[in-house]
Amino acid sequence: MPDNYEPDEFDVIARSGGPVGVHRTPRKWYVRLLPVLVAFLAAALVAYVIATFLWNQDNAPAPAASPSPSVSATESVLPSVAPSVTPSVTPSQSAAPTPTETAVPEPVIVSDAQIHVRNASGIAGLAGLQQKDLEAAGYTNIEANNIKASLIPDGVNIVTYTEDRLADTAADVAKTLGIDAVKGGNTPGGAEIEVLLASDPSA
């Protein structure tokens, strides 16, 4: 059995022949799209704001790095450990003294020295022939004579002289006549230079 209620304004409308139930007036299509459009624009605006914020964060300038001292400046401050010049261990070869050749003095020839050519060979005229050879060599004070063979040392041809100053002259006389032996200190006859012939020097 249905409940009984007091009549209200809806019952009044029903009795007057109006529509039963509640009905809304149909809305235009653009009115129905307006909330969707507003929501879309709001979402786009929020997305733009977020994207702009993130972009600014990524492209923010990096903080300037504090200047660090350059390597060259650091190296210039530090003292150099190795000396700039290394002393040479090996002495320079140029420092070694170069041996110089001793100059040989020129022989001193006394062309007017007293020279006696003395023959003990038994060959007649041998002393005179030697005298001529010495005169041809430039000697000017020459005498030829004889001597006993026993007075000739070792029985060989020899040139003797008395003083050291005549050593070069006696050697030159011996070379001129082809005699090898030369002896200083004294002469048998007392002349400054004596040529003692035990045989023919040219033989």
C-alpha cells in the first residue's frame, strides 16, 4: 500500500498539465566544450611554466672558478735544483802542453883553426892529398907531415882536437876526409886539430 504524502509544488505542476519529472534545458555544444577547453588551457599553462623553470635551471651560468696559480709561475718561484753549468770531468785536450821540438844549434866551424894532417900509413904524399881536400873545403891554416904509427890510437884513421870549441870543426874535417873516428881532449903533436892517417881514407 503506497504511502500518502502532502501535495507539493511538483504535484501542482503535474495537475496543471506540465511535464512530469525534472528536465534541464538542452545546452549549446560550445557551452559543453567550454570546461574542457578551460582545463586544457590551464594544463598547457602549467606545463609551460614548469618547462620554462627547468630550462632556466639548465642554462644558468656556472659559477666562475677561482683563478689557480699557473704552472709557470709556480716553477719560476721554486729555486732550480740542478746547477746551470756542469763542470767537465775530463780535462780539455787543448790544455795539455804541446811538446815543442828542440832546435838543433847550427855547428860552429872555425875555418882558420890550426890543422895538421899527419901520415903514418907508409903511402907517400897521402898527407898532402888530404891537405888539398881540406883547402878545397875552405880551411886556411893546414900543415902536412908524418907521424909514427905507434902514436895513432887503435891504429885507425882518427881526427883529434884539443878544445871543446873546436868539436864542430873537427867533426866537419873528419866528414870532409871520410874519417869516422873523432876524439877530443888532446893531440899528439899539440896542434889544435890533428888528422892521424893510418891508411888511405878514400880506399
